[in-house]
Amino acid sequence: MNGIAFPVGPCVLGLVITAAVWDWNTRRIPNWLVAIALVVALPLQWITHGPMEGMQTWLLGCLVGGLFFLPGYAIRAVGAGDVKLMAAIGALCGAAVATYAGLVACALGGIWALATLLKRKRTKDGLTNALSMIVVLPGGIKAATQYGKNLREHSVGRLPYGVVIAISTIGVLLTTA
């Protein structure tokens, strides 16, 4: 795979670093940041690939990036900001980079979550919550009870997943350049 063209690379780095810092401090990725990235991505794709191919790259990357974490959002494993951030990364970098970055982010996020559960001594609660996400459809049938308690009754905490997305995106960009 070819590396990311000049004007796109610095924009992606600025986006993911800003999102990571913001997410680390507030546990949120602001909509204005993602909106700016999406608006900037389209002309950058036009300049890099031409009008038709640029529009296709932008649209396909946006869809693949956004759809990558949509199931995680549906089961409340990631937030809406993470989904929108991946859509913006896809719009800037294309579908292939968004896919690779999403896969790496899933692996790194899982390792980080497990390490956090082990550190906080909340492994049983975390695995119970993970099981409830797999077994129960959100908004559908209520979670099965175990020992008289709802499986998802107690959260074991939230991780700033924007940090993981930033690390994975930067790693993918560095290895594909």
C-alpha cells in the first residue's frame, strides 16, 4: 500500500492527537473537531486524487471508518465520538487505513481494558459486562439476571478510546508510509 500524501498526513496527525488529548482529559471527542476534519478531508481528497476519485475515497473511507465501530457503539462498548472519529480518519486516509487502524485499535483497546480490569481487581465484573454485551441486544430483551442482579448493573469504568484510536492510526500510517 502506498503512503499517505503530504497534506493528508499532518491533518490526520493533528486530528488524532487533538482527539486523544481531549478524550484523555474529558472522556469525550468533540463534534466540532470531527466536523472540521470531515470538511477538510473532502478538498484534500480532491487535490490528492482528483474530483471523482477523491469523492469516492472520501465517501468510502467515511463509511468504512464509521461503520467499523458502529456495532461497538450499538452495544455501548465505544462512544459515538469514537465512531465519528473513525469516520473522519477514513475520510482523510481512505477505507484501507481506516480498516487497519480499526483492527489495531480493537486489539490495543482489548489489551488496555483487560490490563485496567486486572489492575483495579474488577476482572469478574468486567467479564460479566462483556458477556452481557454479547448475549443481550441493546434496547431489546432486558439483560439476564445473575445472582439476582442485572448483568450490566455496574459499570467498571470508561477508557478514553480516542487515545487507542490515535495510537493505532499513527502506527498504521508509520508502517504503511
